[in-house]
Amino acid sequence: MNDLSATPRGVLVTGAAGFIGSALLRELAGMPDAGVTALDLREVAGGDRVAGIAYETADIRAERLKEIVARVGPRTVVHLASVVAVGGDPRRDYEIDVLGTRNVLEACLAAGVEHLIVTSSGAAYGYHADNPVPLRESDPLRGNADFPYASNKREVEEMLARWRTEHPQLRQTVFRPCTVLGPSTDNQITAMFERPAVIGLSGTATPFSLIADSDVVAALAQAVRDGRGGVYNLASDGTLSLREIARLNGKPYLPIPPAVLKGVLWLLQTLRLSKLGPGNVKFIQYRPVLDNSRLKTEFGYTPRFDARAVFERYRDGRRERSS
């Protein structure tokens, strides 16, 4: 276990200005003598900084990252910096997710970091018709080669697995979150929920594994405190289908054939009205359903909210913001 109080600046968080990162900083700031350093590509304005946190500005792909980690000398690094949106620039996304993570690993090894906590994604399992339901941590990672987001997450995890074998002195805690929702979440997935009609696919229930942002933060903070290694799916109990999401959101549900949606996305992509193409239909058609048994029994964290409560918390927060 880590004794964070034994060294100043005991924790360094990458991607610290992001949605989860900023919430984690507030949580860690309350830990006595943790000594937290926040690192992000974006400089955090003075008024947005958390008291007691040291701030560094750097790209995780840059060579100077090694100098920063060596100077700070953390015992624990929480690596949150990654691509979270689907359909971006494939080259840039690969550099951030895969090459950036490799740079973080090398910086940790050079600086003698003892514990690395990484947020991967359930997308690393891939979007496949024959995925086990639910998916367990022992199931193969098959992030789709034609879906850069999933492919990058799979490659990152394969690299992490090699490092666990080759460099066991760097203990790893790897979380595979499903869809993360909070009262202020606004992204490509929530856009699906907020259209006048929720569009789904005929022939599939499209079950969503969900996790509350607060549960993600709590699990990360527990990993910092306890130092427990391992690989864990990060999902709440239960799932919600798109039909159930539509009903809870007071919207009509419109299932359409997968071939029709592929045609629509092809046209929109051709007209440069969308970054998503026909290959992205599998993102809706074959949702990974994550088993959270290991999270609860081995890691020792039980999510506070089940899938329905996660969505209702998001829905109610959105309504409050728009009222």
C-alpha cells in the first residue's frame, strides 16, 4: 500500500482539467498530506484552481513530461488524459491515447513511480455481435480495428499488460468505465438521449451499462488511498435500453433498421455534416455490457447508483440547467 503522506506531491493527475479530473482534484484535496499535482494540456486559470493543488501545464506526448514527473517525484500517477469523443482525427487520437500513454509509462518508470492508475474504457472489449453478456475482465479485448476509439483503447491495454509483466515494480490499477453520466454531462452519447425522438436500432435492445461520474471519482480516490492493483470494469448494477431511456426521458422511441442508419451516416459523412460513418453503427448495435462483480468483491467498491438512478440523476440535472 502507498503511504502518500511520506513524500510531498505524492499524487500526479494527468488530464486534470477534464470532467473527471477536476472532480477528482476536489476529492483528493480533502485527503490530508496527499500532496497533489494537476497536469493538463490546458492551463487552469487562477480562479478555477483548487486550493492546495500544484499545477503543471504540459502535453502528455511531449518529452518534457519526463522532466516534470521526475521533478514532482510522485509515488502515484493517475492517468486520465485521453480521447473521450468518438469520430475525431484518427492520427491525433492515436498519438494522444497510445503514444501519450507510452510516454506516461516511460516517465513513471524513469522517476520511480510506484503506482499507476489508468482509466481505459469498456470499448477495449470491442463492439461485436458475439460479445459475452456480461463481459468480465478475463474476456478477450477485441477493440474493433475499423473503429479507432475502440482500437486505441485495446492497444493501450495490450501495452499496459506487457508493462505489468516487464516492469512489475510499477503497480497498475486499470479501470474500464462504461458510459459515464453526471448532472452536467454533455457529449455525443447524451446527444442521442436529447433528440426530439430517441433513435434506436430494430433487432437490438441496445442495453447501456452506465456509471455515475461521482462513482468514477470515488473509485479513483479509493485506488489512490488503498494502492490496490488490478483490472476492473467500472459499471453500476443493471442496464438501461434505449427504449427505457426514451421512456424515462419522456420522449418517443424510434427504432430503425441498421442498414438505413448506415446509409444515413454514409450520406452525412460524404457531405461532411458528420464525422461518424457507417462503421459507427456498431457503436449502438453491439453495446458492451460490463460485469462489475470484481469491482465489488476484489477491489471493494460498490457503486452508489444503479443504472436507472444514474440516468435519472443525469436527466434531473439537465432539466434543472435548462429551467
